[in-house]
Amino acid sequence: MTAGIALTAARVAQVQAALLAWFAVHQRDMPWRRTRDPYLVLVSEVMLQQTQVSRVLPKYEEFRKRFPTVRDLAEAPVGEVIRAWAPLGYNLRAVRLHRAAQAIVERHGGEAPKDLAALRALPGIGEYSAAAMACFAFDQPVVVVDTNVRRVVGRVVVGDGAVAARTIHDAAQRLLPRDSARDWHLALMDLGATVCTARNPACRECPLRMVCTATPTFLSPKSRLAESRGAYRVNAKPFIGSRRYFRGRVVQALRDAGPGGVLRLSALGRAVKPGFTESDLPWLAGLVEELVRDGLVELQTVPWTGDSEATGASIVRLPRA
């Protein structure tokens, strides 16, 4: 396998039994876990991408009431979907979700396919989302690897530190109980989110502590001392002022313009960038062109009529179709 524990049949059974028993008592209650509707599973999975559960909870309920079925979402103008997506951010997710809903209606009569290959073929649906739908909606025995699953499986099988993606996938496949794939993956995710966390994992409370390769490392005095003295640094590029930041500002400014609202390019610039001047117009135009290509906004030139401030200029709006 690689350095770490050998996943014998007996060890696999031990890991499965311990984690599923823990999950039966400690599982988290979330609204998207109370349904097997593949559409609502898809909505939750897209919302949860790079977004904390606490932020998704109120928006999921609001979005579900606004677009209760996949047909409701598919038939809505994409601009309306983008408006309803606020304040989750990463607005392109709303466009991709809308496209997937339209494909489910147009190709599959409004019923999400159960076949994993057909799920992967939906626009805007990647490998992870397709696997999540197959597992959480249809309880199919497919591997679903998110950040928490990757961390838990890697620590149990190999130990603390970087583990190759192929090793994680192979180990996850070997550990997967084929008759309870849904509960198994939810258990891994809950354990990673609440016990086997990225920093300061609570190994003494972990149901897998006796079968986990990383436990001795985390419980050693040296490791605890290093953890207490460690200074964590985030080397990521600051978000504020980044291109992604201004893309979000453009979309939010158009939301704030109200239903059917439009903004002239220069007015949009003043709304999204303090100190905006005419010299910034090429930068803004490039930003808007990106958003047009992604389907997040529309750009057009309105002929001058003299009866509207928006006429005779380039205007930007959320998509109407």
C-alpha cells in the first residue's frame, strides 16, 4: 500500500465498525441530510464548496423555498439565480448550478440520472459533485473525497503529513462499506470537521485512535509542545483588492441596482472601486468581459434617445435570459 498500516480485511472491519458506531451517536443534523432529492443534494454540495456550513444553512433554506424543484431553477432567468445567490460569493457557482438544472430538465426530463457517467456529463458538475450526488442521493458505493475525508483517511492509513491523492483514493475505496456508503462518508466528514481537525485534532476523543497511524504522533509530548508553540502562517494572496474581489463587487453592484437595473460602465466603476477614474475604464472593461464570458453579466450599448441616463453608453446588467 505505502508506509502506514496494512488494510487487512480485519483492520478495515475494525475501522468501519468504530466510525459508524460513533456516527450513530454524534452525527450532525443538517437540512440537506434529511432528503434524498438529488436536486437538493446538488444545491447543497455546490453551496458548500469553499463555504462554511454556518453561512450555507440560512441560504440553503432560502434558496430551496425560492426554487423548490429543479424545473423551477431551470426555468428561472440566470440573473434571478445570481441575485438569489448572495451573499455566498463565488457567483460562478450559481451559473453552473443553473446550467446543470437546465441540462437535467432538457436531457433527463427533470429527473437527475443515477448513472455516475451521466452525472459527470452534466455541465458545471465536476468529479466530486457527481460522486456526491451518486452517494448522498442514491446511496451508491462510490468514493467521495472532500477535504475532511482526505485528512481523516490519510491520517488513519499513512500518518500526519502530505499523502498522494492516489493513495487517498485507493485507501478510501478499500475502507468503503458498500452497503452504507452514504452514512460512511457523512461519518468521515463529521469526524474531520469536529474531531480530526486540521489543527489540534482531539485524538483522545476519536473513535479511530486505536487504529490510526497518526495518533502516536499527535499524542507524543514533543508533538504537543510543537503544537502549542507553533505559529501558523497563511501565505495566500489577500482577498481584498484581488481580481476575484472586484468580480464579486461588480456582481453585487448590479444586484444593488434593483430588479431590471442597469449601470453605465463608468457608474459601475465608481460603485466597485474607490477613486475610480476614466483611466481605469480599460481595466474595468476587461473585468466585465471576463464576467460576460462566464455568463454572470451582460454588456450592451444602448442607442442614444435622450430620455434615459443609461442610453448612449455601454451598460452592464445581470443576465435576463
